Amino acid sequence: MKKIIPAVKGTRDFYPEQMAVRTWLYETVRKVSEAFGYQEWEAPILESLELYAAKSGEELVTKQSYVFADRGGNQITLRPELTPSLARMIAQKQNQLVFPVRWWSFGPFWRYEQTQKGRSREFFQWNIDLLGADSPEADAELVAIAAGFFKAVGLRPAQALIYVNDRRLMDAEFEALGVAPDRRMDVAGLVDRRDKMEADAWQAYALELGLSARQLDGLGALLDDRSRWQKSAELRRLFACLEALGVKEYVEYDPSIMRGLLYYTGTVFEAFDVAGSVRRSILGGGRYDNLLADVGGEPLPAVGFAMGDAVIGIVLEELGLLPADLQVGPAEVLVTVFSPDLQLESLRLAADLRQAGLKVSCYPEPAKLSKQFKYADRTGVAVTLVVGPDEAAEGRVAVKELASGTQELVARAEVAAAVKRLLESRVP
RNA sequence: GUGCCUGUAGCUCAAUGGCAGAGCACUUGACUGUGGAUCAAGAUGUUGCGGGUUCGAGCCCCGUCAGGCACCCCA
């Protein structure tokens, strides 16, 4: 007990309280996903390094991935994201699947990065994707799912918003500004960083990247123009769809949303909490129409997003939106053990009650009743049973409801029914 | 990889360079067959680790490790 080997940095221990939150999040994600007709799926946790090499981004692959050689000498990666696995699995069965495919998943991912608020090295992520539809309507569906999730957890538009942009629009704007195609990734990075840097530093950085003063002015005007989306036919349709879907108030056009991943080709979006302490995105995604072809499949349009559990967990906690009744009691009933000679009788009683469908734990050894009752109280048990010498002789059981403190003697055969009555009459 | 902050009892935290403490939790009893509330008693420490300064270090200095936060980067 003196020396406890510490948990691996960046991992989180899920004690029952935290596990209850994670399970609740998972169930909420499931409900929202299924409400839109999506099917749950899962990919391997181990993947080949080369799966990510093509399109996941230099930083993610070379610096943030957990990579090791297996005994066969293959370079194996603990998956840092899901989309490449999705592309692979779709490509493998491309001729058998019925499109559009709507899939969702919730599982663990690993990235070796500096731990800080909202960022751990092991995290859980909701992924949801629609493949085989190339329309603003499909994009709108994914944005609406994100908004639907916010509604489901009680986040209001004043608390969390989804910011949308379109890389095609930005590409056209960059073209109009005369930014060479091979410089656009840099400029995209510049755009992405505008809110994070001081204005002076940002401008200096822009000039450093080789932008002319005229281009810088144009870029500034572009980023300040919140109605520029109307120049994009796709975004006009997208916003019309969002209104029809009843989630318009959750969505805003934001020209500074670019997203880092290389494979996005069209609509991109990212959600942030509006006022909270976390400046990281709650979720993010977009359209990636080239990825299937890039991993060796037939070209296939796709759109999707991902949401990590850490940031949303902090946001919901800070806003008091985590359900208060998540604590799962260990059992409804505790059977006490009066004495060594009555231990087997207690075990028989517990077994009978379980047979009747109750959640029952039995104290593991004879102990003072005060200790056993205290244990029942501290662990949240609703009903405690005592089989002492008197009860055993009469073929009865003492049934005590802890909340009210009332106790009655019940015939052995009637205990299950009596306990069930108590549990039903209990005020939650 | 860079910077800032923090490491003291199981937990949360005190302690001018001068006897290491409190609250909560825990154990026992008041209560020999019954939880919560109350009261009483009790147990609990290599002050993260290693050096240095000092008559004397939890406190000051150096190093180191761990954690948190912010950069970097980023779903």
C-alpha cells in the first residue's frame, strides 16, 4: 500500500461515478444517432500505421500516434481517429453496401499529446458519418444531428453553437485574392489562428507567410464578413435545410472555421461552448469526398463529425447539465448475516430474492448488525433484511426500509413480494 | 519541445525558519439484535524524491520526479 504504481499519464480512471457519466453519454449518443436512422458499428483499435499516412496530417501521424512494432515486425498504431478505418471498411464492401450508409460509433482513441484541460491521451469519441450522398442536404443532416445532441443534453443555443464554413467557398475566395494553390494550406492555418492571436501578431505572421498588404486586407474583409455565405449556393441550401430541420438557431456561419485535417473537401463545422471555460471545440467535422478513393476504393462522397467525451463532459458539468440521478446503487436489497450458523440461511434468502428478479447483495460475513446496517446505508441500499434466531425459528424475515426506518416481520415465502411493494411505493 | 503554478494524514487544506495540525472520512464505545443525528475516546505522516544553506528547513536555494494550466498542435 505504500507504493502505488501511478496510472499512465493522460489516462483517466473511471470509478463507478465517472463510469455512470460515460455510460449516460453513450446512451444519449445512441438515442440521437438512432433517431436519425444511423446504425452502430465498430472498427479495430489496432490499425496499420500506413492507414493514416496518406491523409491524417503530418503531426497526427508522426508525433501524436502510439506506434509500436508487433512480433511480426509490422508497424501498428493505436487508432488516433476513426475516419480512415471507416473508409477502409466501406471500401472493402463497397459493392455490397446499400447507399447512403449511415453509421455511428463510440469508442476509445489514443493520441500522444500534452495533457491539459479537455485533452487527455486516451479518450472516447462519438463518430457519425453519412456516406454516398453528395448534397448540402446531407451536410445539413449531420449538423442537425449535432444540434439534436445538444438539445438532448439540454444545451441551449445561448450555451453552445455550431459554426459552419465551406472549404470550396474559401478556396474560391483565396483564388480571388490571388493566393497560389500551394500556399492555401498555410493561409488556412493563418485563418484558423486569427481568433487566438493578437491582431498585430496575426498580421505580422500573415506578412511572414508572403501575403501582400492587399491580400491581407482582403483576407481581413473576408473574415469579418458574416454574410459571405450567401455567395455559396451550397451554404444557402444548407441553411435552408437547417431551418426546415428546426435547428437553425444552433448554427452560425463563421469564415474562420477551416479545420486541420487534410481530407475535408467541402462543408466544415465545429461546435464551441459560448461562455464556458473550455476554448476547445466540442465537436467537429465536415465533408470528405476524396477519402474513399484515397484508400483504394471507388470515389464516394461522405460527411461526418466526431465528438470527444472530455470537452463535452466539462461543458455539461460546468453548466450543471449532468443528470443528478446517475449514481447506480449497488443493490436494492442487503441481506444481513446474523451469525455463522445462520449464514447459509441468509445466502438461501438472497438467492431466492434474486430468482424473483431483485438486485440483492448479501453481507459477506457475520458482523455486528450496526456495521451491516451502516454499510447498507452508506451504499444506498433501499431495503435491509435480517434473519436472526427469532425470525429463523418462526420462518419469518425482518424487512426494514431504510428511508422511513419502518420494519415489519414477513413470512419467508412472502419476502420477495413485500420487498417489491416497498420498492414500488418508494418516492424516488 | 517551451513557460507558469502546485506537491503536507485516505480526502480537502493549515502551519513568521523554532514541538507537523484542523475539518471530513476511518476504528471503538455510549447502544449485548438495527443505519443516518449527537457525544466521547483512538489510530493515521520518510511534508514527492535527492542534495545544499542554517544552531534549526514543510517553509529558503539547486536539482529531480509527478500532476495541473497555458503555449505548440489538434480531432
